[in-house]
Amino acid sequence: MMTNQQLAETCRDILAEAEKHESWCVEIARVALASLMAKPIAYADSKAIIRMLDGDIRFFTAFPKTSKTKLIPLFIEAPEPTVKLPELKPEDINFAAHRIEAISWNRCIAEIKRLNRVTS
């Protein structure tokens, strides 16, 4: 059985070489890594969560992590993993074949950013 640290490293490796893996495998790695990196905002006991799922939130109580009882972590939303995209290539190259390659490369990076809603 893998530790969380080993699993996170495996996910990072898969994401770093996504083109070598099936798309579903890459998606599972992305979600797993995001869940491993997320920090809980509070904790609740399982009975409170069951009541909440049944629609009863009148007696829902969240506890700080320091509580002694067995608690389930609560998350606002799992963050997207941080992925470092390759650098853009300069397009002001005199040799046409290299300029076309740079333009194509930069368009691919732009499309990856658009599809993943990356703003920077």
C-alpha cells in the first residue's frame, strides 16, 4: 500500500508526462492529487453528516481538528493541482520552419490554458 506522499509523487509523474497515459488515468491522477493537497476547513462526526445528507442541518456541529472524537474532515472544494506549463517560445525567428514551430507551440499552450481556465 502506498503512502499519501508516494501516491502524490506518482500522480505528479503521471501529470508531468500526460501524453504517455490514457486520458482517464490522467484525470484520476489530477483528482487524486487535488484531494491529497486539499486542507480541511473543519471536522464533523459521521452522525451529523448523515443527518445533513438527509436534509436536517438543525444540529449540525463542526469541530476544530483538536477534538478527541473520531471526526470526518470537511472541505470547501478541492483545489485544482498546480501544473507548471512549459515556457512559450519566441516567435521573432528569421528561419520560417522554426517560427512556424514556435507559433504552433504557443498556440497549443494557449489552448491548454483556455481549456483548463488558467488565467496567468
